[in-house]
Amino acid sequence: MKKAIVLLLALALIGGAVFAQDAAYTLTGEASLTWGYDLNSENHGFTNAATASLEFPLVAADSATAGEEAITGYIAIEDFELGVSGTDDEFALDGSTGSVTAKILFPSALYLQIASAPDFEINNAKSFAPWVADEFDDDNGLVAPDLSPNGGFSFGMDGDFSFAVKVASSNAHDASDEQANEYMVGMDFGYKLGEIANISGSLLYGNLGADANDFGFGVKGTSTPIEALDLAVGFDLAMAMATATTTGFDAMFTADYALADLVSFGAGVYYGKADASADASRLDAKARMGLLAVENLTFEAGVDLWDLLADPANNPMLVLIGGKASYKAMLSDATYIKPYAEGGYELNDEVAALSVGLEAVLFPMVTFTVDYTAGELATDDVTGGTNMGDDDKGVFTFVTTIAY
């Protein structure tokens, strides 16, 4: 009964929003049948699964704005959504909270923003994900300094040259217990040189009122000096003002180039000390290559040299290599078969992983997938994993999926 009430409530809300806003909606659904065989445990059998969702924006066209006078209030409401999703036997409401931007607009593209509160983070030099990782969290990149605003405002200007002066407090006036009553200030700036280059940066200082204050500075630049060549550089720095010492810094550089739609190349390097007094320096490098010349063919390969300044040094050097390839052979406008393979090897731990299979759409809305996966390469910490072969004989699956 509770599920029925939740579903009816959701449909009522949807109906009200649709009639009031004339909002579009998105209906999706998917069901699958999987037969699998685990070569390690020798278990095998069928699994059924089904999911469905209905999503719609609470504001027409995803956003609404108001304010066009020379000096005026302005508010933008974006990406609010409410939806109903369900599995085989359960329904639930879900959605996104969206965002509200509120400003006082002045001539010459100046503004005073009262919502949302400004952020006080710097992370322009981001370490890159290793090629072979299934997932990756950027926990090596520096966020400097550690300032957490409760609320605040920004005064700035939009345009090719832009800036924003930010002021925020660490707490609110109506807190029930005694608070630190500290403040922080900062400035963002940026400059666009047409389609050729873009430079942006940030300055942060705080907390004012604390026994010791921190300073942060970061800058990032991107450039396309010639067609199909993309360059990026980033730098972050944190300092303790009481001792005038650097507490952390990092830098990165990447270059990506596509040669006449034939092949693509990419390279990058990252260096940093997230804590200058304790952590060892970190140096990572990467190289990538892809084939672009053949339609419907995907071929990529990559090499990562990871944590090259580790002490003691990795022996052999921590090198990760990986690659993937697939070809989508079209049988008609809507049907195809696509064989694929993806794998990698991590030299330091002598760990290999492989996934090979075939995806086929032989008639509309139905996808057949045959897959064999063995081994698991490391994720966030790069090292470790499970080696294919004796450690992991692999899992074979055959999946039939119907999706709308």
C-alpha cells in the first residue's frame, strides 16, 4: 500500500508540474536476462533484472531567468528534476536539487552575487587517472588552503576579462553553540584570448580571526596554438602565513594532438607535494595513442609511469600498460555487431586483466552481449589487483537486454 501511495503521489506531482509548466519528460526502461558461468567457483545460472525511470524538469527547458534592466535583480533556476524510478518490485522518488543563482546586475557586466555561496578551493593541477584503472579518485591533487565557507557573497565582472572578489564566513550568526566567527577572502580571475588561449586563477586567504592564517594561489592555462593541438598547464600553492613557509604545491602539464583524423597522441606529467613537511614528492607521467582513420573502429593504447620518485624505488619500475579495441560492423541503420577487447598489465605486481566479447543488435531494442572477463587491475592506489589465470580463471556471461 505504501508503495502505491508513493507512486500515486509522484504521478500527481508530475501531472501538476506538466500542466503548470508544460514540461517535457523522459521515460526509460531496461530489462535483461543473464546466464553466467564463474570458472573459479564453477557456479552458473540465470539472473533477471528490470529497471524503469520517469524524469521531468520542474522548470521548463531546465532553467528560468528574470531581470533585464540596467540595474536589476537577477535569478536563474536550473536543473531541478523529479522522477520515479523502479526495479522489479519497488518504486521510489528521486531527482536532483538543481541550483539557484541570484545576482544584482550593474552596467559594464558587473554583478553582486548573493547565491550561491562562493567556493574556496584550489585544484588546478590534477593528477590523471591511470590508463588501466577501472575508477579513479583525484586524491593526489592539492586543495589549498583548507577553507570551508558557511555562506558569503561575490562581487565581480563577466566577459573576456573576468574577476570575482569573494567574502565568506566560517559559520552563521544563529548557531546554537559558540562559534569561531572567522572570515575568509579570495579572488578569482580569468582572461580569454579568443579561441587560442584561456587563463584563469585564484587567490585565497583565511581564516581572518584565527590564530594562524593560510594563503593559497592557483593558476591554470589552456591553449590551442594550432588546430587539433590542445595544451593545458596548472599550478597550485599553499602557504602558512605565520611562518611564511610553503605547506604544499603541485603542477601538471598535458598535450593532446590529432593528426589529420588519422591518429591521436597524448602525453602528460604531474608533480606535487601535498604536504611539504611530511609527504614525499610525487611524479607521474602518461602517454596515449589512438587510431582515428577507420570509421567505427576504436583502438587506443596507453602507458603510465606511476610514482616515479617513490622511496624505496619500485623494482621493477611501476609501469602500467593498457589498450582497448572494438569494431562496430553495421548490418543496417539500426542493427550491428561489435566485437571488443580491453586489457592491461601492471609490471610491478605482475598483474594482468582482460575483457573480450561481442555485442550485437540484430533487431530493434534488443542487445545481445557475450563477455569473458578475468583479472582485476588496481583502481585508486594503482598497485595490487587480481591476476588472470590461476588467481582468477574468469567469468563468462551471456546477456539479453531490451531497452527503451
